[in-house]
Amino acid sequence: MSEAGYGDFEFERKFFVRTLPTDLWDEPTPDVIVQSYFLASEGYALRVRLQAPAPALLARADTATDAATVLNELTGQWELCTLTAKGPAAGGTRYEAERELDPIVAEEMVRRGGAKVIKLRHAVWLGEDGWVLDQFLGTNAPLVIAECERESPVTDLTIPAFCTTEISDDDRFANEQLAARPYSAWARQFKSELSTRGPRYLQAFGSNTSGR
């Protein structure tokens, strides 16, 4: 997945988004992702993910949407199923090894697995970078996180205007943490922190410029 010399590593930066910028994409539907964590400890994680085009029941994304409902709706329809091992993140870099699974096996593992996360994934190209915006459902609603991932360290990034503040180094926003301690449990605290300190963007990755 990464260019020669980097091996099984992912390079990304993550940002908190106040309002989903629905004017940016033309695709008819986002993908729905349901993922279950079999291990999540001190930055290490073992995850099984199911992914498919979102069904009509997710047209209204709110706290009433849960993983069990979506699993039942999409039984046998998952288009991408993966098992991923991750190491602790450091400086926008994280070890990640991934392989595809048989959809039947993957679905049953997710049903029987640990804490779950459900989200809608929107994808958009901005300049030379591909971005994904994850719109979390269930107990993590209404959280939206934007991610820019490259095949090498994400430096000298043009940060879109919809990105409110950088959360690349905030472990609370890691998906495995959101599975165990959802955003709804600490959203008020985070918004208070943001109001007090204001937006921030990490300076260790070269220059940050503002986009549209």
C-alpha cells in the first residue's frame, strides 16, 4: 500500500469538522463502514471492517442508527472486508498491515466481535490530495472527522476551510477509542477545550496553507 522504503505504514493527518461540507462531492451515496475491535490497548489494535454503499436507511444519520440494524440490512452485500493490525501512532505515522477477508467470515466476526464503530465515508479530491470525511453514527454522532492520507509523510498540506482544528495527535479520536468511549460521552468537554484554546494545526509537518 505504501511506496518503496516505507512498507506497512500509513501516513495521515486528521481534523475535526464542525459541519459536513455536502457541496463537495457528486457521488450518489457514501459508503457505510462497520468495524469491530478485537484488541485495542496502548495504541495497538486489531480490527475487522465491513464496507459497502450505504443503504437508504442511512439517509438520516443520527443516534438511532446502530451497527446491528445495518448488519441485518446489508447481510451478504459487503463489497470490501478486511482484517487490519495497527501499532501506536507517532508523528502522523502508524504501522498498519491489512489483508482482505472472505465476506461471510468477516461479517460473522464483526457480529461476534468487540466494541463497534459505524460511520458513513465520503471521499473527495482536493488539489493533489485525496480526502475522506467520516460521518460517525450511533453513539458517536454527530462527529465528523476529515483525513488526508498519503503514501509518505503528509507534509506541506493545504488544509481545507471545513477543517476546524487538527486532531492528529489526540488519541480520543482514534477509532478504537471511539468504539470504547464514544464521542457523545465527552463532546461537551472537547468543545469547551476548543472554545478556550481556539483552533490549532501541527507545525512539525512543514507549512500549512488554507484551501477553499
